[in-house]
Amino acid sequence: MSTEATNPATPPAPEAGPQRRRRPRIELRRLGRAALLGNTGRHRLPDAIGHVADAHRAHHPEADLEILHRAYLLAESSHRGQMRKSGEPYITHPLAVTLILAELGAETTTLTASLLHDTVEDTEVTLDQVGAEFGSEVRFLVDGVTKLEKVDYGAAAEPETFRKMLVATGNDVRVMSIKLADRLHNMRTLGVMRPEKQQRIAKVTRDVLIPLAERLGVQALKTELEDLVFAILHPAEYEATRTLVASGTERGRDSLAEMADRTRGVLREAGLSAEVLVRPRHFVSVHRVRLKRGELRGADFGRLLILVAEDADCYGVLGELHTCFTPVVSEFKDFIAVPKFNLYQSLHTAVAREDGEVAEVLIRTHQMHKVAEAGVVALGNPYTPVPEGTGEQPEQQVRGLTERADPTRPGWLSRLLDWQRAAPDPDTFWSTLRDDLAQDREITVFRPDGSPLGLPEGASCVDAAYAAYGEDAHACMGARVNGRLATLGTRLVDGDIVQLLMGQDPASGPPRSWLEHARTPAARIAIGRWLAAHPGPAPAADNTRARTPAHAHALRPAPAGAVADRPGAGVRLAGCCTPVPPDTVTGFAVRGNHVAVHRAECPGATRMKAEGRPEVRVRWAGTSQCRVTLHAESFGRARLLADLTEAIALAGAAIVSATVEPPTEQRVRHTYTLQLPEASQLPRLMRAMREVPGVYDVTRAQAAQHS
């Protein structure tokens, strides 16, 4: 039950000029901004449900308003006699919450549940009565919000109650939409509370509800909540920013209005139909820009917003802007091709005028703008059951209210629901939740098949592995990033292509060192669970280190199979490149009346030629045996050496010597000198070694290139 009261601000008069009937404007931000500036009085709406109905019809012209009137009558009659702390009738609160959602474009079911969201908790109305009067969908939403109303925001209760909150949100994001609108109205009216309670509520709003609003894409709620929290938690900075905005608004309006006029002219000449608007920054945004840039110029107080009809028009506008103004290349971001984790789509750029003043520009379609402002609220009801016999997959079918398929649910929420189920205890859940919500930026990386993975900024290949494979990622041995081998601790950036190299051993476990590279809750929780279930020494980054016999790398003379055009001279195969038939070879005289045989492309041979050493012609004789040195590059894992030696033996080769270098960043280098009965078996041997799980490359030995 809410404890403070007021009526929502009166919407400002419409702007002069022709109005666009097909795109109703969202006035919520303007209402909140005007309230913060103190130039809009608050008074009781004479016909509150009429205002809700008008706002709803602006977004949904064909909406049936009869159910809203019935919900209002039930809410008003059941709350009758209840008062808020300010002394106003309690019904003003659910009406204000519903008006907020109606301004955002919420569909009828959400508004109906919003009107009734406090009735079950605070009056004698029951859930069964709500279901009988308004249907199962409204009942489900009211039940979800009622459970959230019971959340105790005290520190001891936070972990488990917020876990329940997320479960409720995951079942239907409209539950959290109502909760966020509820919190916004309460924050608007927090002045009747004691200062210490204002601080406590503002901190929870800052730490949990604002990040959730960001992740649900409800920017109109998020930005006003940020300003309200800013005013409570940082009153001095807020007042300074408020003064700065009041003094700079006129300057910013003139500067941005001039650029907007020029932009309209440029687009008109190009034949592009677009709406160019000046979009003021909210207080927290101005504060952040001031901290980043110091003294603010006129254009820093706002941004240009350009709205067009089609996606392709966005890029057309971008091209014209970059042609007619000087673009700031570092500021360009394409969130249309790669939408943000919260469904946000837009082109971001910045252009400079002749005097050097820079204006930030947002370019999007009208539909993108609606989603950018209202997020999941603007997406309507995604829970329509799929009729039987349509051929849809079972997971796409809605079977009652307990199994809900939400195609619009942001990916971060699905992931969050997965790891909250895996969290071993509420405290682990709470700590990872706070860390996850603090990561306010996401990146998108791609798997080789083009499928995207959404990860928080700063995520590593470890995080990508657990995002892609869940607990099967325990067997991950390495990765290729943009085609190059990378350690699992490699940090990823937006647009990277990540190929995860998976082992075949189901008993594999992650080393404790992976926790140093894991940023996502899914990775940290999965690794922690495995380590807790397998006490004792953690798996080393390379499991071959303790069991690998290392032999001295000493080559003995072998049947060369090569003949030198130097009578009486012995022939030795060079250990640097270990040539075998049918390699193209050359020779050089060495001490002891011997000829050293090198592969023609061997760096050692190249160096001796450069030094002027005379070459000796050599050729392969009829003998078929050969000796070769191979390097195997691998990721460390248990039984790797045994599997490699088994593959070598099955290929018919004998191991003359072997060395294993100490592992570096989970990678291990093996060097084998092998005797083959037939030189022609070498390609098959190398293929067999490459097919051993964990081995990512096998090469012939080469001498180091010296300058």
C-alpha cells in the first residue's frame, strides 16, 4: 500500500502548429521535468478515469474502454474511506499509476490491472473476484503486483524478496511495468515522508529499480526516476544542476533550434520526409555531461531527435548529415543493425557546426521512438495463446497461466532467470544481482554461425562459453576470437566473432582461475557450484603438467634416405626442419665431412645462403623410412598426453623423444621426434594428432629466424 499521495501533474497545452494524429506524443517526461522545475501546479483531476481513457485512446484508438470503467468503479468503491498520508483519497494513487502507463501506451489489460493493483492487498476484494470480473490475465497481473507489494526493502529481506520479484517479472514483464509506474508516483510524492525514509527508498530505487527500468527499456520512467533520486540523495549537486539548466535552457534552445532548422532544410532538399525535434536532457544527463566536459555550451543541454517512417530512411538521413555537417566519427553508433539488450534501436551520431559547437543527434523511426521511450510497455500483450494445430513448437504454446512464452522478453531477463534458479543461496543471488545491475552497458558478440550472444561490457571468453553452453562450458578448452586463438580470459568487445573450442570429456571441470575472468552471474555461479561440489585441489589450468614425462630433446642419426652429390660425405637430416620425402631439400657441408640436409624453405637454409655458404645438391634415395619433429599446440586437460601418444602409436609412428613445455595461459606446447616407416604416412599422422580433443594445431619443426 502506498503511503503518500498527490495527483498527477496537469498535462501541458499542446504545442502550436499541426499535430500528428498517427503518432501520439508521450508527455510523461515533460510532466516530470515541469514538476521538478516547479512551474506546473498539481491539482486533483476532475475526471481522472476520463484522463486515463483519453491517454489510452491516443495510443489505441479502437480500445474497449468499458472494462476500464468497471475496474475504476471497483477500485474506487473498495478504496473508499482510505486516505494517503497527505490526506487525499487513496484512489488517487492507482489512478496516477494507470495514467503513467496509459501515457506510455500500455494495452488495456495492463491498465485494468494497474487500477486494481492495490485492491487485493488493501481491501476486501479477492483474487477470485478479480478473475471472475476481469478474466485470468488481469488476475495474474494483480496477483504478481500484490506479491511485489509485500517486498520488504530492509537489508535483511532484500535477497529473497528480490529473487521473488524477478521470478514474477520473468513470468510477465507487465508486472514489473506496473511496479515501476507505482514507484515513480511514490517517488514524485515522497516529500511527505521522513528524510531517513526518503533516503532509504531512493537508494533502493537507484540500486535496483532504475537498472531494471533500463533493462526493460522504459526510458521515460528511468530518466524521471533518476532525477527524483538525484534530488534526494545529492541535493546540493541537484540544485546546482537545476540552476545550470534554468540558466542554460534559453541558450541551448537557440543553439539547437538553429541546427534543427538547418537540418530540416538539408533533409527537405534531399527529399527525405522527417520530423526534427529538439530534445532537452534531463538533470542527471546534464550533470554527467558537465562532469565529463566541464563548462557546457548551448548544444550540451539537449540533442536533436530525427524521426522518419522507415528503417532505410534512418541511413539516408545519416548520410545527409555527414555530408552537410562535419561528423564526429567517434560518436557514431548503429543500434539499428545491432539493437541494445533492452530492445532499443536508433542511430547515434554527432555533428559540428562551423564555430566548433557539437550537437548529438538521434535518428530513429516513429516505432523505434515509441519502443525507446516505453520499452516493453509499448509492445502490447505478447502472451496470446497459439491455437492448436498451427504447427508451432511446444515451447511456443501457452498452456494456461503457468507456462508463458514471451517472444519480446529481453535476453538479459531470460539469462537472469536462469542463473537465479542456479544460485545456491539468497546471499549469492543478491550479490550477483547487484553486480549485474551495476553493469549498465552490454555488448553483442557473434558465434561462427552468426547467432548473437548478449554479454555485459568487459565480459571474457569464459562468460561467452557459459552463455552459449551453460554448465557444459566446464569442458571448454579455448577460443578463437575473430579467427585468432585466444585464451579464455580474453576480454571481448562489441562485434567480436567467438568460436568456442569444446572438449569431449564430460568429467572436465573449470579451474579456479576462471573466476578471475568471469563477469556474468551465469559463469560465476556455475563455476562456483562445480568447485563447491568437488572439494580438494582445483583443476590446474593445464592437467598434463603433473603427469607429463619430459625427455631430453636429443636427435640420433637416422637412416637419412637422402644422397648428397659429394662422394664420401655422410648425410644428416637437419634437426631444425626434419625434412622427409618428398620435401624439396638442399644441403650444406658441415664439420666432420657431413652434409646437413634442410628443407628448401627452412629459415636455417635461407640464413646460410645469405652468408654465402655453398649449397650441396641432395636427393631422396629409395629408402622409405623417415624421422620428423612435430610441434603440437594444445589446451591443457586431463589425459591429453595419453591421448596424443595413443594417436601417434595408432598411426604407426615410434616416439624417439618428447618434451612438454610448462603451460602458458592454459596453452601447452609438445615437441615430438618421431620415426615413421613410410614418409607418405606423415600427413595422416598430423591429421590424427590434430583430431585429439584439445589440440588445435600440429606443425613441422622450423628453425628460429635470426637477423
